[in-house]
Amino acid sequence: MAVSVTLSLEDVRSLSTEVLIANGMSQANADVITDVVTQAEADGTHSHGLFRVPGYVSSMRSGRMDGKAIPEVSDAGPGLVSVDSKNGFSPPAIVAGKPMAIEKAKSQGIAALGIRNNGNLNALWWEAEHFGNVGLICLTMSTSQSFVAPWGGDKALFGTDPIAFACPREGKPPMVFDYATSASARGEIQVAARDGHSIPEGWALDKDGNPTTDPAAALEGVQLPFGGHKGNAIMIMVELLSAGLTGGNFCFEAQEQVDAFGGHDAGPSNAGQIFILIDPKGFHETFLHRVESLFERILEQDGTRLPGDRRYANRARSATEGVECPAALHQQILDMRAG
């Protein structure tokens, strides 16, 4: 039996769309979600591509997330946009709030977009890049379920609490980074468990509170913040801005909702997310030129690259060569087409 199958990006898009709609997602929401899945596969971020489709499906089948939800956008203030996802998935809510948020940021120089009651199962760079592409600086962060112990503890409280940042460039795609504030993304550990690889020391503790390099034991235990107490402080900031400020769920609150469904739902948490958007032209017109001078200095040194460069290279290559999907995952998704 083949270990993997080669799929074109159109194959990824069409299969994801078919499966999501068959399992209760509206066409409008599926169009957005499949763009996330396809872009993640194209960019080599496989932990957030087809790998996530079963999670979308399971959360709709359980009734915990509404695949047909229509986000409600509110003008919350001169520089504020609020979106209630109505228990739907994050990307459609972000797309719904984006036009108003961009208009406010460009007319006033700065704006914030807050999302609540949203299921976040996607890579944040997809979201940040959208704003970078229209000339805005974007800082975004999100909560999730409780997977990570606070520094010094051994019980899950925080999520992986990711942060993404986009900086626009002239004539080039924006520089974008996206990382979990835990020592690793949850998906990296899940992929390691699936593929039978160990994980680095410092990523997780097992269920008894002991350090582990076994991904299966890590998934039963807790993850750890990156950078010790410094990462712990950043996680607190993410919780306060993403959930406390927007009215979304803190990670422990999101976990309580998952537990209410028996704890077996592999889908996203019902979370909160914040976008802080800045139009750099408000400070000076030379911003785009100045950032290039910094990037050039970085790249003068051998072995350096800018965040996101590898993803963009993968994107160009996969457009012609397609992507590899584990055969077992491909078959699992195929089996979900019947709903």
C-alpha cells in the first residue's frame, strides 16, 4: 500500500469542500475554510492543512460548532470592530470583519478587530497575510483549549496561544511569522505521534508531570511554554488580549465547553482572537523603503532568511508539483464524504 498520495492544490480544495459541505458546512463557509486548508498545504504547513479536516468534521458532527453560522459584525467604536462568530469557525468571521477593519485602520491609522465565539483550527499566518497584502501591519493572537501548564506547574491551563505578525513590503509578499507561545504547536506533536517520531526535550510533560520526548505521552500530559517564565508572561498577555478584551473564552473556559461534550471532540475550541492593525503611512511615507534596508542587512549574512521565505518557496513549488498527503489521512477524509 502506498505511504502517501500526490494531490494537486485543486484536488486539495475540491476534496476539502466536498467533505465539509457533506458534513453540514455552508458553501460560503466551506469556500473560506478550504482556502485555509489549501494554502496551508501549499505552504508546507501540513499540520494545519488536510490534517485538520477531520477536526472540522468532528466538531460539526458533535454539534459543538455550527458550520452554517453567519458571523455578526458590529461597529464597536471609532477604531474597533467586533465580530460574533455565532459558534462558527474563525476564518469566515475574519473575512466578514475584514472590510470594516481595513477601512478604519486606513482612515484613522490604527484599528482593532476582535473575534469571539469562534472555532480556531487554522494557521494564523493565513489571516495576518491578508492584512499585510493591503499594506497594513498586523499583530494577531488567539486562545485555544487548555493544553499548556503555566511555568512551574504541571496542569493544563493555557492554550498554545499563537501569535502572528505581518509586515507589508513593496512589490513583494509581506513578511509574516506565526508561532505558538508554547514550546511547540499542538499539531507538531500530533504529527510526530502519527508518524512515530520523538519530540525534543522541553516541549512537554507526561501525565505524571515528568519530562518526556514521547509525543503520545505528551498528548496525554501537558505542553510547556517556550522560554520558561518569559513565554509564560507572553501567554498571559495573549489570554488577556484575545479573550479578556474581546469577550472570547479563556482557554480554561474553552476547555470546559469541550469537556461538556465528553472531551472526545477533536475539533477547535470556542475561542477569542484579536487583530491590531496599523497603517504605517500614518507615521511616514518611507516605511516600506526603511524595512527593506533592515531586511537587506539581515540577508547579507550567510545562512540567514526572513520569516516566511520558506513558505513562499514551498507555495511556488507546490503550484506545479502538488503536495504529498499520507495515504491513511487521505483515505480517512475520503471516508467522510458521505457525512
